[in-house]
Amino acid sequence: MNAKLIVSVVVGVGLALLGAISTHAQEITGFTAIRVVGDCQVIENDQPRPIKEGETFSFGTTVETQRRSVLDLQFSDGNTFRLLARTRLQVSEATDNPKLKVLRLEKGDVELSLDKFPKDHKLQVETPTAVCGAVGTRFVVTFEPEAEDATAKSESRSSGFSCSQGEVYVASRFSIDDKEVIGNTLNVPSMPAGSQLVATIHEGLENSYTDIVVTRGRLSFEYGGSKGNSFAVEPRGEDKPTRFVCALEKSEDSVQMAAVEVREGAIVNTRKRFLLGDETTEITAEDGAVLVKDQKVFAADPEEAEEAEKSLTSRYLAAAQEEGELHSQWIDITLEGRADPLLEARVVEAARNATALRSQLATLRTIRMLNQIKRGASRSMRPMRR
């Protein structure tokens, strides 16, 4: 995966909400264009028009930059954000909380510098697959809604995050029956300054698939909507990214089973055990696809049954990826107001296939655990030799 790297001042999906430093910050009631370079537009009544330097806008406004264009905007003194070329962004205020400002990034790159944000205000950046929020920090969010060519298919819908000052969090977002679910596919509770990642998140009908590349920083990734389920990524130095993929059930409830495969580097799984201390397992690219259930890693070994499980886990990862990518295409077409019955049927079939493999994994894991218990009980019943 030739993931797009974000340069300095960058951040992405769902950030930790921090208090601002300034106690004399101005109230934020809108935003102003303070620098316009190239072709920058505001969308009014679905029609674009050029933006003038010094022009002020109300919340709910959508702005856009074209090729070789840059637009600097300001909430208030010391609180600015920049749209790089080919970026489309809506600047809003939460309907149920006027002190929460929301930047809805449809595509492109937005850099934020919130040095004097009011301490009682919050800000979050939303992409179609993630949400981030931060106050009193500097960061950039990038969203690439689609691949430029067929060879970059897996790069579609990727979000880039990098923090240069302060701390942020990153979380996935999807919906079930019109209910928004945050963080169940991916949740990075803390991204400190100097850390950077790119996440490609695909929400399927019944399963979700995430492809994550960490280029800088030691980060902890939670999955399945549970703080107990987590992977730690250790830094490997310059130009040595860590990459792993993860597939699991799409659910608003906590999920305890996930399929994982490390493509580059290594991740660490820690299992909390009552009175027995932590059980730490390193997962590397050499391990191939592994199953993690109830925080325990089930890696493959030479036994035939476990090799079969490894193959099944790998097949589930591939099926969840196919489901997620097809579902993303279908969602994009639907949002454009178009219908594609054939694509919809392919999404349903892909979801059915992935879910069937996930069910087989759960069943196989249960059978193996029962067999292990039986073997242990059988050994304990054997008479001791004199």
C-alpha cells in the first residue's frame, strides 16, 4: 500500500478533546477568509462563486479549492484552518450544542491551528468514515474519497492523521439503522505530537475492514468497541512504517473477535488476566492471518487443524475487504442519487459470504477450545505410574 503521507501539522479521525489555553478567546460565531490563493469558491444555492479575501461566512457554509489553490480561514484571532488544493469542506455548528464546531471534510486536506480556542468550546473534523476532535492543538486531516486508478483500489476512502502539537484521538464512524456508531471499528484514544497514521476504513453491510499504516509514534489501537481489546504499535524508525489489517463484525455492541494480519513491522496484543498478570503477544508479518478472541491471540502452528483455521482467517479478511470496498462504492453511488441494482446485489452477496466465514471461525474456535478442555481432563484422569 503506497499510502499518502501527510506532512507536519496533520491529524485525522476523532480527536481527544482538550481544553484551550487562552482565557480571553473571542466567542466564535462564524469564520472569515483571510488569504485566498488561486481558484477558491463558496457554494451558495448549489452554485459556486469566487471567495473574496476578508469575506465572512456563517456556519453551514461549504467552501472548496481547485487545483493549485490555497484558502486560509479564521474562526477568531489565533484559531485558523487552511484548505489545500482540491479540498471541499462544510463548516458547521452542532444543532444540539452551539459550542461544538464541526468541519465536514468531503475530500482533500485541512490543516488546523487552534492556539486560542475558547476553553468551553470544542471542535471536531468528520470524514465519511471517521471523526476527530481537538481544541488547543495543531493538526491536519486528509480524506481521499476514491482511487485515481484501478491499481490504487485499496487506497480509496483513506484518511491521514498526524499531530504536530497537543494530542488528538482517532475513531471510525458508521451507522446502523440511522444510529451513528463511533469507534467500534477503530479507536485511537491518544495521538500525541509527532505521531502519524493513514487509515483506510471500509464499512460493510455486516462486517468492517480497516487497513492501517503507522509512520510515526507509538500508538494504541482499540477495536470492537471495547477498551480491553487493543493493539500497540511500536515505532521502527524513519521510513519503516508498520501496517496491519483488521476485520470484524459490524455492530453497535462490543465485539470480542477479530481477524488480523500484519503486513509490515509488528504489533503487540496484551491480554489482561485476573491475578495472573498480563499476557503479551507480538504479531509479525511472519505469523500471517491470526484470530484474536477475548483478547487472546490464536496464531497458527504446524498442526493441520490450526493451519485450516489460519486459511479460514485469511479468507475472512479477504471477504471482509471485498464486502467493504463494494459497499463503499455503493454508498458513493447512492449519495449521488443513482441506483445500481447489480452492484447492490454484489454487496449483499459479499456480506453473506464474509459473515458465513466469520461464523465458521467462531464455531471452529469453540470446537478447538472444547477439545483442549477434553484433552486436559483426560490427562488429569490418567492413573499415575509407580
